[in-house]
Amino acid sequence: MAHEMKLNRKDGVDYVYMPSIDVSEYFTKYVHGVETYEERCLCLLLLLQEPNSRFFYITSTKVSDAEVDYVLSLIPGDTVENLRKRVFMVSCDDASSRPLAEKVLGNERVISMIREKCKKDKAKFFCYMHTEIEDEVAKALDLPFKKLPVDCDHWGSKIGSRQCFQQLSIPHCKGSHKNIVTFDELVDELDKLLQNFPETTKYMVKLNEGVSGYGNAPLEIPSDQISQTLEFSDEKSRKQQVYKLIRDHLKPLNGSSSEDFANSIEISGCIIEEMIQADDLGSPSVQGYICDEGQVIIVSTHNQVLDGQKYHGCCFPYRNPEYRELLHDYGMQVGKFLADKGATGEYGVDFVDHYDSESKRQKFYAIEINLRALGTTHPMCYLELVTGGKLHKSGSFFDREGRELFYIASDNFEHPALIGLHEEKFTSIVREYPQLQYQHGTSNGPIFYLLGCLRRFGKLGYVYIDRSPEQAKQGFDKVKSVLLSALAKEKKYDIKFDQAHNTCIYPIHS
């Protein structure tokens, strides 16, 4: 996203950004703090390093002044007070679960304010997603915007991804290449897979509109039950057994019920694919950008950090330098395919990988395509905009001084001791402890985000930047212990800190 904005720079630009995340009721029900995900891209305020630029950031509800000031404090050579004069935080004052774009369209105050204050001839309107409703908002604001063609959405779904990989002959898991929209169709697809691949016992059922692993349901079937099912020569009887296998062994993640999941299949559709098994299984990803004229640029590679099937965070860059070029190639193929379909803007491709002892090489399986900003977008945005560095064609990133940089990031640091902590108090703690501050001179340290999740969920995100993967990991872990120790010293909390286990026990709020 920062890449997109930097490509469109001009003097004195007015950036207008709407983090329009449209997720189904299923995900708002099971993802903690999803309503605060609009804050993840506050990193874009760092574009105010450009003289005379201004930023209009639209949200559902008010973002705390402390969080905005914290981001602005990361800009060297200027004061927060001066920078604040060029920031317009525009709240719809609407905490409902409706998509932000809908809230804006129904809020004449927000529309009038932006139309009145924004310089149309120097404005750039950007969104988290590029769909029909975002285009309607752009028209209401009277700002230029390039939406995705309607049929492009398909290629960002789970089924569209698999069909793209099939057409490009990019390796991907065994599974369905048709959209499954009923439970009976899921039975039909699993029946075919069991007949063709009776040795495969582990599958994953994925809702088409899944986010960060939410909407996945593992299906692990004992091999003896597969054998018994395949003994039925009569198709009707065999499918009845397949139905029972799904009923007994499908386990939706994140605490959702099987009934909720089955209903969601009929709403968004799903796919089923083999769940790759390996002791050293990794989750690499590649991020790219499609310019308006169709040029494709590879932006980064990452190792995604998963908690089971849920996205937890990422490490930059992809761990194995020998295979970054291959990831770039796969990402470029997908980018050109999408560009031919009319797509523009950011995209990402997720994989799983493991070492194959027979070929003595790393083996990759493409998993999905995302046609939007990603969980890896905001950490990379902080890296680019805070350090002023650039990505090398090798996939490595170097700051202005030529130092290679690495990072670890997570959106999901959760701890009971953080519940009830206000953003103002958190940022004051950060100011008090140097270990919790990013250091411009050495290009290392932590940067925090998602502070709006603290009070209700005891959750926040942060990225730790340093000059080796080992230093980044050490620093990332150290932040947790320093932060929890700091909280233990606060009068508001009575926390016993266990240094050996890097955690606090018995948090008590007064």
C-alpha cells in the first residue's frame, strides 16, 4: 500500500485512505478485535514526511489521539504538533458491523467534510479493498479511483486461486477446482478425492472469503474408515458414508460450530484440498503490486507465522535466500495473470513449503491469492517508511546506510495483563523504556500498532526491526518481557512476573 502511494507521489498530495474491510458475520463473530483492524494501516501517516502533503484517514469510530501521535512521533526531524496540522482523522461514529464503505455512504457529514477540505486536483483516494462499493464512495467524494473489474474478485477467492494455479501450472495441493456451495457438493468432491487418493487422510475445507486462516476447517479421517467407505460399490451408500465422515471429523477452527460453518458454505462457497504434512512445514508468501499500466512489481517475501491454521504474524524476508528467486517467479506469473484480467494494486500469494528428501530441494505448494492489502502489508510499510530503505532484486532490504534489515511482526500479542490498558498509558510506558522505542540511528527496535485492541481484548501488534534474523527474534521476544515487567511496576496492576517463563501471573486490575 505504501508502495502504491509512493508510485503516485506528487508535491503537496492530499491522501485519502479508507481501510474498508468487508468480512462476513461469521468472521466478526469469531475474530477478536476485528473492528479495530482499520487501525493497522496508520503506518501510512508516515507519508507525511513529504512536505506539504496532508492525510485524511477514515474510520468507523474515533482512533485515540495517543495512537495517532505515537505513529507521527516516528517521523524524524519534525514535531508531532506540526504534523498534526496535516492530519484529518475522520470518524463515522458508527460501531456497527457494517462495512466501513457503507457507513461512509450513509454519512453526509463525513462526505461533506472531505469534499470541502480535500484538494481534489491533488487528491489520491486509496482503499484496503477495491470493489464496487469503494467505487461508490469515490464518486460520492468526487475523487478519482480505479476499482477492480467485477470478475476480478473471483481470482482473489479460494476457488479462483486454485483455478489460477491450475492454468499457470504452479504446483498446488490436490483438491477441488470447482466452487462448492452446498454440503452435498462437499460430499461429492470428497468422494472423488477419496477414490482417487485413498492414501490421503488429511484435508482442509476453506470458506471462499476466509481471512487470516479464519474460515478453515480441518478434516482428518482415519485411514481404516476411508478403506471401509471405499468398500461400498453402490454410489448412494458410499456417499452416505462420506457424509458421515464429514459430519464426524470436520472441525471448524476458532471455536465456531459445525452448523455455523455449514451455513457459511452456502453463503460464500468453499473448496477442499489436501493438508500437506511435513515436520519442517513452512508458510512462505510473496507480495506484489500491479501498476495501472499493467507492470508487475514484486514487493517482498515473507515466512508467515501460523498458530495452527490462523495467521499470527510474519518474518521478513523469506528464510531461504536460495529460493527467493523462485518465489519471485511464481509471484510474477500470478501478477501478470491478474494484470491480464484487469487487476491493479496490491496482491499476495501464499504457499506452504518443506524440504523434499528425494529431490533434495525445497518443495512449494501454492495455497491462495489475495487481491488486497495483507497481514504482511503494514509491517513492510513501517520498514519502508521508517528506514527510507529499498528492496534489492535479491529480495533483501537495505536502509539508507546500506545495512541489511530483517523483521518479525505479529498482530496477535495477547496477555491478560494488557486488558483495560488505555492507549495513553501504553504510549507513556513506551516513552519511559528505551527498549520499547524504535532507534532511527541504528535502524532497529519495535514499532507498535493495533493499540485500540488493548482495553477490550488485551491484544496489540508490533514489528521488531533489526540487522539479522537472530537479533530480530531476540528483540521481538525481549519486548514482551520488558513490557510485562513495566506493567508489573505500575500501581494499577498487581502482577507477579515470572522472568524464567517470560510471562506474568495473576493479573489483578484495581
